[in-house]
Amino acid sequence: MKEAKFVKRKKPNYKRAIVLILVLLGVLYLFSNLESILSLFLK
């Protein structure tokens, strides 16, 4: 008998997924506006 049948599967962690998506969107937003942000700092 294999005991693999009885292993509990982890439920998907939706909070972590939402946070990761928000971080990814934030990073993409920063990269898209990198030129204007750098020009503000280099004035």
C-alpha cells in the first residue's frame, strides 16, 4: 500500500498570490516610468 494517497494537499494561498501579483505590477509600473523617475532625481 502506498501512503501517497493520504498526503494532504496544500490549499492555494490566495493572499500570497494577490500580494505577488501586486508587487509584480508595481515593479512593471516602475520600469515603465523609470526614465521619468530618473530625470526627477538627476535634476
